[in-house]
Amino acid sequence: MNPMHVPENVKPLGHYEIVDTGWREDDLYVVILGAEEPALLENSEASAYARMVARRRRHSTPVTTEPVEPATGKLPYQRMFCFK
């Protein structure tokens, strides 16, 4: 994936953060958010935040959202939001 720089002044709407952004093999733009609890990634605020990040790359039409998964990084859970 090609990471996108998110300016310092862009703050998440909940207790989650951007883990990664970029392009999948199927040409969908993805935003991966991480959080301390799965419920934070399942609410509409997380989806709206991911869409705002995708909109900066002119890809704000939601296509699919993957299930919340355990993560191995700083935050224990992550979720992938896909846009075209």
C-alpha cells in the first residue's frame, strides 16, 4: 500500500487512529483504523472518520467494510474500510 500523509491537525472522532491507508489489488482505496475496543470500530463515527480520510484522496463512496479483527500492533483491534 502507498501510505498517505494525514496532517497533524486531523484528529479522530473517537478513541481510534489510522493504522494504514492505500490501495488494494482490486483498486479499492482502504483506510484501516485501530482501536482499544471492537465496539469503537463498529460505530458510525469510525465509519465517518474513515470516509473523511478517504475523501482527501477523492474516494468517498463506501464499498465494503471488513469485520473487526485482532491486530498485532499498538492497538489490539483493527478494521478495514474500503472506498472507490
